[in-house]
Amino acid sequence: MIKNGQLLAVFNSAHRVMKAESILKKGRLAILLIPAPRALSTDCGLAIRYDSEISDVVFQSLAAEKLLPASIYRKESDTLYEQIWTAENIEETGE
């Protein structure tokens, strides 16, 4: 179950999402690998769910391993997920 306000990191392959899960669990972060909600378009059908309070640590851990997600979404309601970050931002801005 995904609660309103929780974040979902979506990757472009099952291999990348499972590697990300391993990295984050080694760091003892409270994350969970879940089937991606139907409302989200994903290539691999999986996402990593986590609370917004640990979003900076999650992002930094994945960035250190050069394993950033394709997109990050925040659940706003039962049917609405807002995209709050995308890898395209890095390509466009260099950040």
C-alpha cells in the first residue's frame, strides 16, 4: 500500500531497480520494492517506495552509485501521482 505523500522511484529496467533496492537496503533505509501502480508508466513494472523524510538520503545513495531513477513520483491521492523529479532534468541542466 502506498500512502499519500510517499515517494516512488521508477527505473527503466528490472536490473537497475533491483540493484538500487540492494544498495538502499545495505544502507538500512526504510524502502520497499513494489509493483508500480497502473497510473505510472514504467518499463520494468517495479518501483521503490519510501517516505519523503528520507528522500535526500535515498537520492544521495543512488547518485553515489551512478544509479539514479528515471523518475520520482509523489502520491497525492488514490489516483494522482505527481512527477517531482526526472532524469531528463539532469541532461537538460547538467545538475
